[in-house]
Amino acid sequence: MSLPSNEPPLPELVHNLSDLTKAQCMELALAALIASGIKPDGHPNLSIQKTAINYEVPHSTLNDQWNGTLTHKEGHTHELLLTTAQEEVLINWIKVMGHHGIPMTTMMVTDHVCHQYC
């Protein structure tokens, strides 16, 4: 018979992390930290280092995410010219043009974007 662990149980672990993207692993790691509860000093009950190892994510990135640091993408959203929805529409337009045998050049895409969104 083993003694009960002092650490809270992890949320249900995914058996094969290699099937997940890095972002999905990071989300699971953050969920595990949140599910573990928070100590009075604001740190999670689980070790960030051990959680990073368990979910195969960088310790420093997990620590930054826990502390609310924006990702590179989130920090630069104000610099984007198109929204995600606009990018999807542009990608679909490029694909349609390609299916019609019209290869897109950078200049053609730039002109299209300027006429549509500028």
C-alpha cells in the first residue's frame, strides 16, 4: 500500500502527446496548472517545471503563459493588416484563381487586398 501523494491529481492525461500540436499541449499544461489550484502566494499547486516536462512544452513558455505574458502572435495583432476572416477569404480567392489556371503573383495579391480592404 502506497501513501497518498501531496500533489493534487492531474487532469486526465492524453496518452499520446505526439498526436497534438504544440499549442494544444500548452493548453493542456495550462489547464492542468489551473485545475491543480492556486497557493496563497499565487503559484499553482503543481510544479510548473514538472508540468512542462509532463506535457512536453518549454518550461519558460509555460511559466510566461501562467504569468499572463502575451504570445508573440497576440502581442503583434495590432500590426496585422487583415483579420483572420479576411485572410481566409483571401486564401480561398487565391485557391479559386489557381484552380482556374491563373497563378497569383505577390503584386496581384497585394492589388487585390488594397482594392478590397484599403
